[in-house]
Amino acid sequence: MATRNPQRLVVGITGASGAVYGVRLVQALLERPLEVHLIVTPDGRKVLDHELGLEGDVAAILQRDYGGGRHPAARLRDHAPESFFAPPASGSFRHDGMVVAPCSMKTLAAVAAGLADNLLNRAADICLKERRPLVLVPRETPLSRIHLRNMLRVSEAGAVVLPPSPGFYHRPRNVSDLVDFVVARILDQLGLPHELLAPWGSE
Ligand SMILES: Cc1cc2nc3c(=O)[nH]c(=O)nc-3n(C[C@H](O)[C@H](O)[C@H](O)COP(=O)(O)O)c2cc1C
């Protein structure tokens, strides 16, 4: 699954709870010389505002507010979710993988059904057809059989289902540690080295 030396990635943020996972992921990616293409659904924007107070132009906020260790060669491009003219809408736009974090049950269902009705779903659909890495971070609890079936369907189609369920064996001290645990697992899937979480057995 892991891409060697990824240079260009797509990140989707949907209206599931856990907007902080998407934000922290984008921040971690921008510490590297990466081109990040961001797609936030309309409900994703609402939940970003509700949970984190991030109202308005999310990409601009991430560019502006992030002060720590941003790589000078990092690039963040924000795409309107309704535009199928944006680069991630085409398989000819080469990139090294896509992460949807957090991923709502609605978006999970759309991806499982091949329903490319917005740019995020279309970009995920392309990942599956082009056999590119696709990591979905679904957030809901408890899970219905429909949710579970959809997770199995996307997994069988080639996606990685990565639930945001942090371990506690690293003795987290705060919410940030728990979020970083999940983001570390996402970066692992993308083949990106990080120091968010020491590998088990390394201490
Ligand atoms: C505050 C808030 C939290 C939500 N949390 C979840 C959630 O954890 N999982 C989920 O599947 N939907 C959640 N929803 C509902 C989704 O936002 C809704 O299903 C939406 O249609 C998802 O659309 P999207 O996938 O296009 O962003 C939440 C909605 C709100 C307002």
C-alpha cells in the first residue's frame, strides 16, 4: 500500500465528527515538500467550524495559522467540492494517494457504491480504478450492518479502512496525543516517515 517517496497527495475532509484528524493530517503533510490537494465537503466545512472554530476559507486558515515547521516547498491547493474541473477529478492527474479523514458514513457509502457525485467521491473513485492508495478514516459508533458492509466493500475494492481508534499503550497524556496516534497510522499508510509515535519496541 505505502507509496515510496510520495510527492502529491489528495486529502478529503467530510462532515463526520473528528475534523481535527483532517486538520492535523494536513499540518503534518505540510511539514514536508509535498503538494497537498484539499477537498472539504459542505458539511465538512460546517463541522470544522462547529468543532474547531475554523470558519471560512479552510485552506487559507491552514496556510495562515500553521506556524510550526512548515516546509518552504510545501503547497496546499483547495478545491471546491462541486467542481469536476479540478485536477483530482481526472485519472490523468497523477498523485500518490488520497486520505479521507474523517470520513462520514455517507461518503463511505458513496465510495462503496462508486457514486462520484462530488469531487471528493469522484477523486476516491479514481483512486480505486487507478489502483492508487486510498485511506478512509470512518467515524461513527456504533456501526450498523450497512456501515460494516460498506467498509468491507471499499476494502475489497482496494481501500484501506483506518478507524480512528487510538491505542493507549503509548500512555497518551492529552487529546493531541490521541489524535497524533491516528495521524501517525495514516502517515504510515502513505509511506511517510514521522516522529509522531515511536514504533512499538523501539524504546
Ligand atoms: C456535529 C456533527 C457531527 C457529525 N458526526 C458524524 C459522524 O461522526 N459520522 C457520520 O457519519 N456523520 C456525522 N455527521 C453527519 C454528516 O455530517 C452528514 O451525514 C453529512 O451528510 C455528511 O456529508 P459529507 O460526507 O458529504 O460531508 C455529523 C454531523 C454534525 C452536524
